Amino acid sequence: MRITYWKDEEVKDNPHGVDVRKLYDNEHAQVMHITLKPGESRSTLIS
């Protein structure tokens, strides 16, 4: 088992300008930690 501390991971650039950190990534799944500060919001998901 790999233990990952989100605060130790690098902040990823993204078009929304929020704090996003990749915790896990393989061919079947990804796990990202997103921190929203006061006044920030996630965009509406359109699929």
C-alpha cells in the first residue's frame, strides 16, 4: 500500500485556477484532491 499525503503533492495547473493535487493515477482510475478557497467554486459539469 502506498500512503500519499495530499499536502506533499505538487499543485497541478488547471484552467479553473484552483488547488488540484494528483494522489493516484493509473490506466483504470485517477484520484485528485481539490481545495476550494472562499469565493471559488467548481464549474458546472456538462457531459
